[in-house]
Amino acid sequence: MASSSSSSFSSAIMILLFTTALATVGSANYILDSGKFLNPGESLQNNVFALVMQNDCNLVLLYPESKSIIWESGTAAEGSDCTLQMQYDGNLVIYRDFNAAAIWATNTKQANKDIYHLVLQSDRNLVIYDNNGKALWDTDTSLGK
């Protein structure tokens, strides 16, 4: 019984540490939290990679120095004035003409409204996490792959 309690306690501590870390860096320039947007020309960046909402409505993960594309949404020329929104339902959506119509989504809509986090990781992967640290979606672009 002590082993089970110890395991539960360890899990609780890990969740607490993860959510505390996210809360601490929630305004970092490599995290997009629920309710936040990337407008045309804006980006998330870490030390090596950038996620850019381009003016042509394409969302691209790239090496900023060389402009070499790692991953893209495939939405170039789908409209104008597109915005990327991390929604409170866990879905990441590109809207054309500032919220007129959705042209791309991760289809990660959850039943519970909560704070979700799009994280540009240092391993080159772009991941949506729920508030418990569970990954809901990723670009599958990790350097370890």
C-alpha cells in the first residue's frame, strides 16, 4: 500500500512541477496559451527554431537564419489576414480574414474548456499540451525521429 501512495504522490508532484513551469513561462515567446493569437508576420521563437504565421496564411516551422522549412500547414494562398488561435477547447485553428472562416485545425477539440499550451520545443517539435501535461497533438518533427 505504501508503494501505491508513493507512486500517486510522485505523479502528483510531477503534474504540479509541469503546471508550475508552464505558469512561469506562459508568457514566454515560445508558448502560445489558450486565447492567444499569432497575427500575420508574428512568430513563436526559441533559440534555434521559429513558428511563423506568414502573410500568405501558411503556418511554418523553420530555421530562422536559413529560412529552411521543417513543417508547414499547407495553407499558403488560402486567404489573407490569417490568424492562428490556440482556443480554450484545445483546438489550434488558422482563421482567414481575422476569424471569418477556419481554413486549418489540429482537430484536438476537448470537452472541457481549459488552458491549453502550444509549445515550440527545443527538440524541434511543436506540441499542444493540456494543463496536466498530456500531449494532445504534435508536428512529429522531433530531432530524435
